[in-house]
Amino acid sequence: MAPPSSRRRRKKKAMATPAPQEVRVDWSTLPHDILYSIFLMLGQHEIMQGAEFVCAAWRRVAVGEPTLWRRVDLADKFLWLPSSPAAESAMIRAAVDRSAGQCVSFWGPLDDDLTHHLVERYHLLLHCC
């Protein structure tokens, strides 16, 4: 009996290999502590401009976890999306307010209104630049 042609052998090999299946991960089901650890590795700019908009679970950690915001660092102007001074001020206020009174340091642009906001609400603020 003659061996099968090489053409047939190639077809069989190709058909025998299962197609890779797409892996779907539901990131919204990650436990709170894992999300918190991931967010600690992100910058606060990334949290405010992206991560908090992924889903409700991510927003709960991004907005509702004051310890993420104890040290607010929004000083790097290159990380800001193009915005108006009013939008920038609102973002800074939101970041500091998320600390729920636990803010101990702040780095970022300040004007008189933001300085007043910080001094009025955050007695724990130790370092302001």
C-alpha cells in the first residue's frame, strides 16, 4: 500500500490543530483588594482619566478608596489631557476631595482658590508645593 501523499498529510495536521479560542476576562469581577493594588501602580492621572470610567466596580475603588489619594501628585503638566483652567481646577479639587480628609501631601498647580480649598478642608496636609 502506498503512503498517503504529502498533500494529504499537511491537510490532516492543519485540521488536527484546534483553533485558539479567544479568552475573555471580566475585569469588573476582580476582588476589591486586587483592584486597589493595581490602582496603586497606576498614576492618579490614569485613574482619573480612564480607570474610573471602566465600570462601577472600578469606579468604587477609584473614587471611594481615600488611601489612594493620601498623596495627591498632579504636578506633571504633560500628563494632562488638553483642558481649560477650570477643568484642570475641577480635576485637582476632585482628586484632593477623594482623600476624604486623609490628604497629607499635594503636588500640583495651585492658585489662590485651590490653596484656600486645601487649607480649609485638609488639616492633615503637611507638604504643599
